[in-house]
Amino acid sequence: MKNKKIFLVILIFISFIGASAAVGQSQPGQAQATDEQKILEAMFSISSHPLYDYVKELVSEKYDGRLTGTPGYNASAEWVISLLKKWGLAPAGDKGSYLQAYPNPYTLVFKGGFLALNIPAGNNVIKKYYRYQDEFVPGGTSSSGEVTAEVVFVGYGATAPELGYDDYKDVDVKGKIVLMDPEVPMGPAEPNVELFKKWRPYSFHQTKLENAAAHGARGMVYNYGPIGNPNNSYGEGFIYDHVGAAVVNDVFAGTGKIYAETVAKIKKELKPQSFATGKTMTIKNVTVHHPEGIGYNVIGIIPGSDTKLKDEVIIVGGHLDHLGRLWELMPGANDNASAVAVGLGVAEALAKCAVKPRRTVMFIFFGGEEQGVLGSEFYCEHAILPLEKTAGFINMDGVGSGDKISTSAGKNFPAFWAFIEKANQKYIHRQVFTNFFANIARPRLDAARFMWKGVPTLSFSVFGKSVPYPTYHLPTDNLDLITPEIMEDLAKLLFVAVLDMANQDALNFRPEKK
């Protein structure tokens, strides 16, 4: 009897299980996830933890500061590629690879250099040595060697005969060290924009260095920071450092001239105020130049799923490179490992999302940005997909430190910007600001290269975190600056906005020509 009861209980249980399964199978109308639910699932898969780990990886010693052309940069590019492969993004570089190659000379800077002011003291000379990072940083494309010479102030270092202006006209700089300022006597915000455009070629660092060398100068102290920057020409035997107020004030001291007043007079009158300072300095740098250097952009795509729209492309990008070593490691955590991390976060979410983009989405991690915005320039001249079919370019630069999001050029391209506002208001709820970006000065962002080619472009950065010391292009741009939560929110914002754009029936961000 007992066994019979057990048998009946088992039979009832089996019948219940079978009935439950039958009920489940008999409900074809059971609720399926909507597209929005699928998108939200992918969006919430983006987390600050892996994004922070990506930054941590990129700033590690093994990548040596990611100077384009170096083995360290190439290794960082291969690491990025390993993730793109893992997530199934298709290669879009040269010969079926993820890499787009271009010429990229580079210079390695080693310890052993210094900058000193030579102060006469009777029959002796006292050397005042300047502090690395606080008062000087070696020039990123300096030649190797040592020069001791008088310092000649040459204003903005420009020779512009068509503008009736020459900072070298009444001074002899042969064998000397020149002190000069960056930019030109008038800025892009001046009312006379067309006049500024005539000055613009003389604002490039390369033009200034080459002009100084052409006039016979042996070296340069460039009033540009002091911050590191490999964005310059290389001149064999030409040695230079980047300096700040401490060095400039010492050079001007006792000359009867005040630096600020001298520069203000140049700007007001558009007339040179160059003079020999009577001060002597010594610059020493230890470098090795590599004219054979090759740079790489890393490019992966998620092909569009719509046969009619897949030829149109939305690009998401930011530069992978930084400064290498000058002579200490320049980690480049915020500038620009943060943007690479955010871009990777968007790429993974988009690749794994159950809702596929109808248009093609391309991810580009540029090289050479710090060496003259070279990688994006090369891409724009050798575009993988036609620029006229590029619906828009989203650039990121310095997106890892702060709590507010700034976007250049939203007012240039309001239809483009509308997708960012929509995604933010619906899902993210961050403070997001935009402006009108004239983009007429020398290019300092990858965004500029695309805008100059007529591609609608938004460029994202982040701000709001205050630190009591300089960080831009210095060894202090490290993990201490990173705010993981802002990277997560920006990645979520861009993921939603890009997918929304990619799936529109019609998309046109280009303003109407008047």
C-alpha cells in the first residue's frame, strides 16, 4: 500500500511537470523583448570597471608612453586589436588587417639633458639649473647635443613678408639660442578672420623651428608650458626645450624690458620687438631620431545590416598615442587612454547588442595625433570608406577626468547634436554642454581634420575635476586623474546615440549651403 501511494505521488508530479511544459509551449504569444529592452540590456552591460582597467593597461610601462612609431605604440595597437577581434569587429585597414600605415618619423628622448642659465660672477660662471617638469621639459624632436649661446628674444618667430612682418629683421641669431612664443600676434577670435587665416601658417611649431634654423640659430627655448610635445620638426644639430614663466622671467630680468608689456606691444602694433638679451644659456639633450618611423591607425567596423544604408558610415574615434618618454614616462591616462577606453566600451556593446545597426559603424584609434594630428590627416586623405558617405564623426579627447561633458561643434551641426541631447535626456542625465567651433586655428584635434574636409563632427571632452598641479602633457597625467563613472556614462550615451543614428531611415547632418 505504501509503495502504491508513492507511485501515485510520482505519477501526479510527472503529470504536473508535463502539463506545465505544455502550457509553456502553447503560449506563442509570450512577451518577447522589445528593441528598446534589447538596447537597454546592451547599454547596462557597459561598466566603469573594465573601462578603468583599459586605461590602467594603456598607461602601463610596457607601452612606454605610446609614442607613435615606437614598439611601445605598436604593442598598444595590437592590444586594442585583440579586443576588436574578440568582439567580432571586422578589420578595415591595409590588406585585410586592422592597421592603416603611414610615414611617421619620431624622436626618443633620454635622461642626461639639462637647461641652465649661465650667470657671470667675476672670472667665474654660476650655472642656475632649471627643474625638470616644473620649469622645463626637453623638446620632443630635439637633436642630441649641447649648445651654449646668447639668448635672443624673437617674439613669435615669424617671417611673413606678405604681411610686412619679420621677427628676425633687426637681430642676428646665427649660432644663438632663440626665445619665442607659440601662436601668432593675433588669434582666431579676432574680428578679422580672413586676416588671421593669413597668419595661421606661422602658428605651426614646425614652421617656427624651421624658420629659426634657417636663420642660423643653434637652439631654442620655447615658451610653451613647460609641457611636453613631440609635435615639431627635427633639425639635425638644433637643440631645444619647452619652458615656462621661470625661464622667461630670468631671461628678461635686467634687460630693461618686461615680458608681458613686450608681447602686448607686438599684438597691439603688429610690429616685432626682438632684441638680444645679453643672457647666456646652455641646453643639453640626449636623443635618437628615427626618420624611418611608421605610424598606424587601428580601424575596425561593424558592417551595416541594411543593404541600402550599409554604405553610409558613422565613425567613432580618438587617438591612441601619447608622448612616449620625455625623458620620464608620459602615461597619457586622460589624454588619451580614456577616449580609447570609452571607444572600446561602445564597440563591445554595439557588437553584442541584439539590435544591429543598419548603417556601418567604424571605430578608429588614431596614431600621430600628438605629432601633428598625422593619423587623422592621413585617414582623411586615404579614407577607407568615402568621406562623402560619412554621416558623421564622433571624436573623443580627454574624456576621463571630471563630471561634466563638453562637446565642440554641436551648434555647427544641430541635427547631429540632437541625437546626443535625446540620449542624454532619456537615459544618462549628465550635464552636457556644446558650442560653435570655428575650427580656423592650427589643427590640435583629430576632429579638425574631418571638419576641414566637410565631415560633420562632434568632439567630446570632460571637465570638472580640480587638481592642485599641472597634468597636461606631463608625467602627472596618470591614473590618479581618472573618474571611471564619467567614462561609463559617456560610453552609454554614445552607444545609445550612435545606434539611434545608425537606424534612422534618413540621416543628414550637413548644413544646407547658402
